[in-house]
Amino acid sequence: MCLAVPGRVVEASPGESWAVVESFGLRLQVGTQLVGEVKTGEYLMVHAGYAIEKVDLLEAGKQMRILEELLGAGPG
């Protein structure tokens, strides 16, 4: 199963193929080759160290709530 996690761009590198995203309090440098140029404040879906899609704030929030629910479920 593959899982993409939403993250907010906190540092963008114009002209280069990377950005730093923050998600759940963690920061990670990710490749942006698949989504093109990004700007600080944009939201990206990240999988295996690469941004795979740009998403809006509404969609990012929705995905984060789903992940929070899954992470909070734990074994029963």
C-alpha cells in the first residue's frame, strides 16, 4: 500500500527541484520534479520523498484529518 502525506511548503528553491515541507510538525526536503515550480505556502502531497501532486488548503486539511483518525485508531 502506498501512502501520500500532505505538507505545507515552508521553503522553496526557485530554479531547483526541491522544497522543504512541514507535516505533523516534521520538516522534510522533497523533490519537486513531478509537480514543477512550487511557492512557499502551497500544499503538496508527498510520497517517498517526492511531491506527487499540488493540492489546495481544503484538500490538504481533509487528508490530514483522515491520517489523524487513522493514526489515533491504534490496535483495538
